[in-house]
Amino acid sequence: MEEKKQATIVDVAKAAGVSVATVSRVVNGNYPVKTETKEKVKAAISSLNYVPNVQARELNTRKSSTIGVVVPGLYNMFFAEVIDGIEESVRKEHFSFLLNCAQNDPVQEMNCINALVARNVSGIIVISPNTKNISERFYEELVERVPIVFINGYHPIKGVSYVGNDESLGSRQALEYLEGLGHQKILFVRGANSDSYDIKEETYRHFMEERDGFQEDFVLNIGEGNSVETVDLTLKALTLKLPYLKPTAVFCCNDLMAVGALNACKRLGLSVPQNISIIGYDNISLSSLVEPKITTMDQNMFLLGQSAAQLLLEQIGGGKNRRIVLENTLVVRETTGIRQEVHK
């Protein structure tokens, strides 16, 4: 059976009785076309099942309709919900995006970005960048070539736009909430290689030092914080730490870690929140699906993605870089309660 040949712009022009230039104008929407002519072209496109060649159009206009997005990992639902916000916003402006995964590795993050630049993307959004572990010069040189937006990045780089939550304020709000419930011995759980974890730890240290209650042993780094192993890494670490540290509350840098903390308490026979309280961060869907449901800080993930896309599209259109800061919201559920007793 002979394979059916894909229709070209020339075929559409012949079927509609117009020039190729007129078809191009209708497809791209960049020049006015008479309504009657436009309808003829659309009818021809429909009857021939014509699909515009995006690459050819980009070669002609010298403009890419693709942006790049770099994420630390794909297992954490936080990133999936942020990406949803990005996708909805760029689609409305007739852009698509390429997604690269950095595996929470600074070197891989740079490789992902370089690969996107090589594909001539119009701009790049980096979610939770590793700016502390990547040479500042790398991003300074990059932003001279392509617009950049950081989501939850806290190291200022000239020319880069930023969108994020005030995670320092959010972390303090979470800690003050636990303190209001009577908790003083609060264990802090984080992962490796993240500006976000760094800012939360800095806030935790300051908060506990202000109360003369800081202990180095109460800062726990479980390693990979955004992978399929995160829950079990937290489970293993807390199974070892909880019996001798005896905290009355655990503050986790994300909800995956909070699930791991919940599992550790179950394994050790500790009732949550009667013996120990747990608070997470992000408010991913999983936090409301486990039992008991996890108290957490809502990061407005979809809005983060929408705002980042808005900033990037502004820069692509010639606008200046700027910063958007969103507020975190405490979501009280079932894993936190008034301190009753120190577990044995």
C-alpha cells in the first residue's frame, strides 16, 4: 500500500486558490487577511489535514517558539504541578517547551542548560537551581545569550528573573506554629544540593539560636531529596535518629520527607501527633492522601509555574528582568498537635 504523502503549504495554496504567502499569513497570524480568504485557507487546511512545519517557520522568522525547562527530578509531585502552570501559560502564547531533568546534580544541570541552548530555545526556566554549587559566571554568561527565569532560586544574578515563595518567612511560620503547640525540641530534615533547603536550614538555625535551643545533631541531611529513594532515605535516617534525639516535632523540607518521617514513626511505634508532630513543605497531592494527612506549607505550585512563564515571555518580548515573590500558606491537617509528652 502506497504511503499517503503529507500535504505541504503549496498544496494548501493550490486548493484555496491563493498564494503561498497568503497561507503563511493565515497560519502565522502575523498579517491581516480578508475574512473570506482566511476561511478558504482554513477549509483547505482542514480538508488536506495540513500540519504547519514549525521548524521551517522558525527558520524564516529566526525566532524559536520553544522554551526550555530544567527540573532537579521528576519523582517529586511539586515539580509536576509547577510544570502544569508553565505549560498552560506558554501554550496560550503558542509556545511549547522541552523538559530536561538535572537529577539534582549541579554538573548535570549545566549540561541540561547547554543542551537547551544548543537547540536554540527562546528562553529557559530553571526550577530550584543549584546556584550555590554552580559557578556564578556560568549563569552570568548564559543570561547574555538567552532569557533566564529561576523558580525558588535565591542567589541574585544580574539579568535573571526570579519567581518564588518567601521560604524563609514560610519556614519561620511553620516553626512558630510548632512552637505555639509547645514544641521546643524540633528536628530539621533536609536533602542535598538545593538553594531551597539551604534557606530553610538558615531560617531554622536562626530560629533555634534565638531561643538558645539549637543543636547541630538536630539538623539531618538525608541525601537525595527529590527522588524515588527520598521517602525511604528519610525513613532509615529517622529510624536511627528519633530514639536517641527524642524530638517532639519534625520539620521536613518537603512532603516526601514528611511521608518518610511518618513511616519512621509507624515503624518505631510512635503515634502521630500524640507522641510526635510532623510538618512538611509544598502541599503536594500526596500530603492529603496518606493517613494521617500531613500538615504542610502550601507553595502555590501552579501559580509559581504560571508566574515564571509570564516573566520569561516578557523577557523574550524584550521586557526587563524582574522578581515575583508569592506567600506560603500553612495548611493544618492531622500530623501536628499540642505536645503531650516526650516519647520514651
